[in-house]
Amino acid sequence: MLHSLRFRLMLALLLVVVAVVGGVAFASSQVTLQAFRGYENRRGQMREMRFHGFLVTYYARQGNWGGVQAEIERLGQIEGGRVLLVNTSGSIVADSAGEQIGQPVPADLDALPMPLIYRGRVVGFIYFTPLEPPLGEQLLASTRRTLLLVSIAAGASAVLLVLGLSQRILAPVEALKNAAQRMAAGDLSQRVKVDSRDELGDLARAFNSMADGLARLEELRRNMVSDIAHELRTPLTNIRGYLEALQDGVIAPDERVLASLHEEALLLNRLVDDLQDLSLAEAGQMKLHREPISVAAVAEQAVEAIRPRAEEKGLSLEVDLPADLPSVEADALRVGQVLRNLLENALRHTFAGGQLRLAARCSGSEVEVRVEDTGSGIAAEDLPYIFERFYRADKSRVRTTGGAGLGLAIARQLVLALGGRIWVESALGEGSTFFFTLPVANCVKEEQR
């Protein structure tokens, strides 16, 4: 409870309320106190002037204090307090309360004497004690009580406000926490409802996006295991069949059988090599021999490698490589691997009579290479995942229509490792165009300087 976000929000808001209301209360009380002290001082001065003027006039007219009791009682009623008139001997001459006439001034009297001066000599003293606390103190006490009640009301309102706000603010957080806990337990179908456009809504959308990514990765992981098993099963089954047939004497170990076994072994070797290359590239541990290379020269080699199969399939192969194409800073072996993977992919998905085209151009500080085909194209829903390992738009897994699904994933990782970018544009039934870029050699050297 003490560590919950709701408790901390409530405590923080209460502290703010206490600090603000306490500061306002203190400032208000000080200003009010100063104002009324000034008012009481001015009022006391005016009262002293009235007392002095009236009583000195009375003494001048009478020559003594005889008969002054009635006047003192009237002054006490007017001023709302007790008035004592004391002669120069210290005896009380008149008391507005009529209680201590003729007695000495009490030692515990909480009032200061005001001298009455007539013709340069003191003829008596006036003591005034208000019957009620000064108005300033009354108002200050009332102000303090009011501010205390306001503070209590503000604190209660703050508690209610925090409870309401925390319910609205923390409910999505609670939902996110519960969904995350269920996801941690293995339920990747968890999603949270997004019903706001604020930061919590952004957090919920980010969580849902993360959950979608995790679900897709989990699906890809399961598919990868299945795909690896599938890709390994076929050549291993073929090799086992041949070996068992050889052991049983069903077939003779002639050149055809050995060539078939060799082909299946090469297929297994390529699959293992591809997996190793992809693993190293994703981990950033692939060794690259960077140097200025000619994209045209590497591209020509890749094209010549697939030309016989393209002609056998009845495909036209076009190459557009400008003579003034600048050198790029890259690894020639890996660039060739990227081109062969893209050309193999295009060859595999283009029907007889179609066309393949490899072109390149300079684009700013990069050389852009593109591989176009007039093949089957890629559906829009498959485009975001086409570079994922073992992902294939064709789910049939027939070897004649697709490989292991690693070529494009390897191409992407290699291009990224070389500091370039790779993407695809395609529409179902209209062919595909794969693009990738490599940094120009001179630009790379200038950046390193």
C-alpha cells in the first residue's frame, strides 16, 4: 500500500494542498494581524486623546476630581471597557465598574497608565482595559478558524479528487500490468483497450504493438523450427534412402547415384552455411573486408552466374549499369552474395517468357541497385515480413517454387552491415522490385576524416 502509485499520488497532492493552504493561511494571518495592530494603535491613540481632552477639561472646570464618577462610567460605556481614574497618590478616584474606588491600583492590572497633564503638571492617570479582546485579535482568530476549515475541506476534496483521478489514470496502468503479467506467463494474445489520445493511450498502443511483434516473433520461431526440420528432412530422407538402397543392393553405386548424393549433401551444406551467415550477420560478428569496389563488376559476375538458368527458363535478362558509376565502400564477396540472393529470388518467381532487370544509379552519397522482375509479385499483407528469416509468401514449401526462406533475410542483414538500406516495392501479379543502397567510397572516407 505504501509503495503503490495511488498512495503516492494522494500523498503528493495532500502535501501540495497543505503547503499551499498553509502558506496562504500564514501570509493572510500576518497581513491581517499587522493591519489590525495598526488599526488598534490608531484607535488607542484617538481614545487617549479623547480621554485626555475630556478629563483635563473637566479638571480645569472643577479644580478637582469631585463628581467625576458619572463621567468615568459614561466613558466606559462609550469605549466598551473598564476605565480607572487614579490620582497622583496612586488611589483610584473613579471606576467605571464602581468597584475599587478609594483603593490602590491592583498589581495585576493589565493596562498602562496614561498621564493627565494640566498646566504642565500631572493631575492623574487613566487606566483602560477593554472588556472584550481587541477587534484585530477576534478577526485574526476567526480568520484562522476559517482557514483551518478551508484546509480540512481542501484536504478532503484532494483525497476525493485523487481517488477519482487515480481510478481513471491508474486503471489503464493496472490493465497494462495485468496484461504484461499474463504475457510473461506465456499468453501472447493479451491486448489492452485504447480509449484515450494522451500518453497513456500512446503507452497502450505501444504495448499492443509490442505484443503483436512478440506474437509474430513467436510464430516465426515456431515456423523456423518447423521450416528447419522441413528443409533438413528432404535431403536427409533422400540420402538415407539412397544409402539403404545401396546397402540392400537394390541399386548400384554408379555415377548418377553418387552425383545425387553429392547434390543432397551440397543442399544441406548450403542450408547450414546460410544459417551460420544469418546468425553472424544478426549478431554483428560477420567479418567484412571493406574496400572500394566496382558495383558494375560484381553485378556482371552475379548476372553471368544465373544467365544459363534464366535462358533455360526462357527469361530475358537485362543489365543497366552506367559506365561512370562510382566505387562503393563494401565487401565484394558479400555484395555478390546479396545480388545472387536477389537474382535467385527473382528467377524463382518469374514465369517463362518473363523478364529480369538489374540496374544501378548514383543517388547522392549512395549507389542504388535494383533487381526487377515480372513475376508473381508479393501480396500487400506479406510485404512487411518478406525479409524475415524462413518467411515465404508461398506457404506450400515446394522446393521448385521457393528455397529455405533465408536468402532475403541474409541479404537484408548483409546490406545493413555494409551501411546501406534495403526495401521492396511489389504488387500481386505485377512483379517485384528489390532495392538496396551502398555508401560511395569517397563519401565514406570524408565522413571518417
